[in-house]
Amino acid sequence: MDDARTFELSPADRTFVVVGLALLGLVMTAALPTVARWTEDHGAALPGWLAAVAAWESGWTWGRPAIGAAVGVLAGGLLVGHAHRVEVSRERILVSRGLGTRRVRRIPRDRVASVHRTRRTVVVEGRDGRDLFSGTVEGDREALPAAFRRLGYPFEDR
């Protein structure tokens, strides 16, 4: 299987997603009191739960941004944990989802009728017309079709 090619989020992409969402959560919750005051000054109101969070002014003002960052880390971890990993070889396509222990779906080469991509969604169609796999696959836009074609899969441009 030395010809195999794997498409998944790179470690740098994973880090970017988790850290980016943590920073977004931190900034949003830190700015929330200012946004709440601005909306009140302009005659609008925040939803009840958001107004309650914005009004939370205690002795530990770092609490709200810390919770926002933690929620961002959790959301980033969920996104990264549910990303697809696709390994393409001449014999089969292996599809898994998540980090760590993965449930792997094996799609033998002889069951594949065609492969195509619609934006970031890759669809592997079976000989019986069913979709054997349909999901978002990260990776280089040109490398994915090239890898499928090089390994003998009928990749269609759509």
C-alpha cells in the first residue's frame, strides 16, 4: 500500500481550528458587556440568556472570557473530532471519522463506479447507484482528483 494517499486535516489545521475558536469565544464573551450596552442605547435588546451573561459583573471579570475560550476549545475539538480521514489505495478506500479510536469503513475498489467532488464534498458512487460515501474531505483541491485518477478510480469532474 505504498501508493496509498491520505486526505485529512493536517496538525496545523487542527490547531488553527481549536485555537481560532477559543480566541473567538474569548473575544466575543469579553466584548459582550460593551455590545449589550450598545444595543440598549440603540433601543434593541439581547435575548434573555445572552443579556444575563452580559450582565454578569463579578469580582472575577476573567471568568466570562475564560468560559468563552473553553466553549471555543470544546467546539473546535468537536469539529476536528468529526472530520473525515480518507485513505485511497489501488485496492480500496478507507474512510474514518474522528481522532483516536476510529471506526473505519472499507470500500473495495471493485464496488466503486465513480467518484466526484461537489465543492468540498466527495461522493463515491457504487455500481448499484448508491452513494458509498458522501462527505467533506480536507486536502489540496488538485491533489484529490489526481490521486484518485492515478490509482485507477473513475474520477469525474462536475
